[in-house]
Amino acid sequence: MPTLYISPGACSLASHIVVHELALPIQVEQVALRTPDSPIHAINPLGRVPALQLDDGTLLTENSALLPYLADQVPDTPLFAPVGSAERAQIQGWLGYLAAEVHTASFRPLNRPERYSADEAVHPGIRAQALQQLYKAFEHIDRHLQGRQWLVGERYTLADAYLGLFANWLLRLGAPFDQLTHVARLREQWAARPAVQQALRTEGLLKD
């Protein structure tokens, strides 16, 4: 059986959610991050999650690749769209935006300024700039969601599963992110989904 490696509360939550949304026969294994003895280093040389190891040993990584792969295991799932369709490209476009602009360009320097400078004296400035960049990235999303329930079309897709994860992270930050009312509405709808609750519960992030 394929194994999806995750870490509680990490960005791997998006792939974990989609496994439950699609009821895929995939084992989910939790691993520690940023520890040299974690088994993830033997699976993914980068030591990152999500990582999906297939039965033949093939390794798949990165949410922007894993989410479409998982959805393609269930043809015609409403979480994705047909090959060659504009809607499929729109969903993939949002996956790319969230991975690049929200996660890598904004949350990463906010949470790990040491990756950008060894000088601890400049870390507050890195974090401050990252917060500004994060707000701009989400401001774009909030404007897009005005008059829309979901990112693409009229249904919940892979893009919303991924966005919900990052919107949930915003709860730690407070103002000014609480002004993004359309993002907050999507987050509430995302959090109410049974697959999201199941994944959160499995990761110990939701209590009964």
C-alpha cells in the first residue's frame, strides 16, 4: 500500500485531506521534521513533507504535484477537472500561486528567517517584510473570492483544500488578517468538511 508521510500541522495537511476526501487506499504515517533522526530523511532526501512513496518505491513530493496526482486516481472527481480544460489549468494555477507566493515567499521567511540570514539582529525585519508580503498575497485571494464561494467554478476543488490549510494558519496572526472576510468565510466552509475534520483529528489538531 502506498504511504503518505506527513507531519502534524505542516503543509502536508492538504494532501492528507485529499486522501480522505477521495477515500484512497493510502497509509498515512506521521514523522517529525527538523530532527536529524527522523525517518523522513530516509524517504525524502530534502527531509520534507508531504512525501508519497508508491508500492514500487517511486517517491512523489510537493503538494503542487501530489494533489493533482491524488485526484487523478479517481477519474471524474469534482475536486479536479478534465485534462486539457481551462478549469484544470485554473486549479493548477492556484496550486502554484499558493505554493510559491503564500508558502515559499511569505510563510517560510516569516517562520524561518534563519534561512535568509544568519544574523539574528535582522530576523525581526525579515519577519516584518514577510508579513507584508503575506498580507498582499492573501489580499489578492480575498478580492478574487468576492462574490464567489470557492476559488474555481462553483465547487470545492484541490485549490480550496490547499488554500484552507494556509487560511487556517492565519488564525495565529490576528490583525490585519482578520479583515480578510472572504478568506475567513472559505476557511469556515473548509473546516466544516468531514474530510478536513478527519485529517485534523488524525493529526491531533482537533479534539472530539
